[in-house]
Amino acid sequence: MDWVNPFIGTNGSGASVDGTSGDFYIAFSITGGGNTAHMRYVVGEKAAAAPQQPDWRTCGKCKSLFFGPQQADSNCAAGSTHEAAGFNISLPHDIPGPSRQAEWRTCGKCKTMVFNGNPDLKGVCPEPSPASHEAAGIAFNLPLNGPEDSFPHQDQWRFCQKCFALFFGPHVADSDCAVGGLHVPHPNNYFLPFNRPEDGTHQSNWQTCGKCKVMQFSPHRADSDCAAGGVHEPAGFIFQLPHDNRGPGRQEGWRTCGRCKSMFFNGDFNNKGTCAQKSRASHQAAGLIFHLPHDMPGPGQDNWKFCTKCFALVFDPQNADSDCPAGGLHAPQGFNFRLDHT
């Protein structure tokens, strides 16, 4: 608080930014007047941090993004459960904005990050047979076109137009889509944060599946379904994906598939992609809605892309070794997502 009094002088201190935490404070001024005194009050209010969920990982098999804590219960399009690899990604959720895409959810069956924005199409889940993804948990808001903050991000994450999962575009040639073949990437480029602490708008423990190349949630690996067979195999960075955090340069609508545990794009009301569960049905959106940063410069891992076949988020550089639940390799297209990781 500071104040100015024409009779007794001036006293006070100004608002500041915490250099360690990066917290900033918003000042509100109220001015009152009278015959004997004039006082000005400045009240500091700590600004709320963007909520994030950590522990999102890339499946080293199918190359989609899945939720690491559900790895044991995931389904990988490459077979068995997802295999966590790479960064621990924190995804932003519950923050709207033009640079984020909402409706990204965890599939409750395969545990992949999938897009749940289309009420009529839910993609294809690899478990137990290709059926739709089942949305569960937080709704993520994924950053598009560039990083959302100073933390490192990885871009080139793509939406698979076949299975609706989020997979790493550069790995599309080595991906596994729940629909069969490779992922088909959408042009959207998502920027996924990593190497940052988990907070209210970033979820950690997201990793690339080393088999199918989708982004999958490692904690749910044991219950996942990989398009390459078995469960996902987490590899590489641990990403912290933004959810409930809208803003410029983000794409909303990225969700975890409740069945295969991959991250998929849920923003298409008519198509939910292909889940890696054996039925190869649509993804089922679950959990947070992620807002992925895309097409932005800055730290983090880029080249994460949307697979236009299965709708998963996949790592494009590894696509030649991916497995898409829709069959063949992932087909990464669209935004270049850059993700924070540790």
C-alpha cells in the first residue's frame, strides 16, 4: 500500500514482480478526497497461474500423447499398453483464448490424448476393438502456433485425422494409427510445454509412445492400448500439457482418450478419430480439455502434429517408425505444436 497526504507527507511501497517465482501482482487504485486529506490506496493481488496437468508422455510405440499415470490401463495402437518416452509434458486446461484449442481429452480406454470437439465423431480407439474414444477427465486447451510462455516447448505435434489422437508429426512414418496404417496429420502445429512444474493449468507425465508415436499419459500405461500392439511404451521427454488455459497461439479441444490413453483432437463434432483398442472404434474423450501451443518460437520440443487418420497427437520426426490405429503410419498435418518438458 502507498499513500499521499498533503499534511503529513508521503509513505508507501509499490507493487512488484517476484523474480524467483515469476508471480506478478495487479494494482487497483482507489482515490478519495476531502478538505484535510487526500489518500490513495494500492492493493496488490496475486494473478492466478494458468492451470496445467503434468505427466503426459509420448508413447514410444504408436507415437501418440498419453497420460503417464494411466499407462498400465492404456491401449496402444501398436499393441499392448503405451510405452512412455521423452519429455514429461504439462498440458494447459480451462483457459480459453484464440491461440488455444479446447476439447482435447484423455481417452478413458486407451489413455491417449484425443480431440473431443466433434459430438458425432470421436475417433478410433485401439481397445478392445476399434471403437470410439471415451473422453474422460480434464478438458485441455492446447497452444497453437507458438509457445505460451518462457518455458521450453516442443512443436510439430499434430492431430491425426483418422483416429483423432495427438501424435508427434516428425515420427509419422514410424507411427501406428488405431484405424490402421500411419497417422494422417492435420496442418495444425501444437506447441507442448515441458521442463516446467505441474500446476493448476499444466498436467505432467505425458510422453511419446516409442511404438505408435502418439502422445500418451504414462501413469495410465498399464491400461493403455497401442496401435502397434500391447500397451504404449513411453519414451523421451516428460511433457507438461496446458489445459483450461485459452489464449493466442493455442488450439483447444485436445483430450485424453479414456480407452487407449492417447491424446487426441476432440474438436470435430462428426469424427472422433480411431482408438487403438482392438475394436478400432472412435476415441472417447476423458479428463482435462487441453489448449496446445502451436507455431510459436521458443523453448520446448516442436514437431508435434495432429494425425489426420486417428486424430492423435504424434511426434512427426519419428513418424516413419509409428503405428496408427487407423492402419499404417500416422499422417501428421496442420499446426506445429511446441510442448514444455522436463
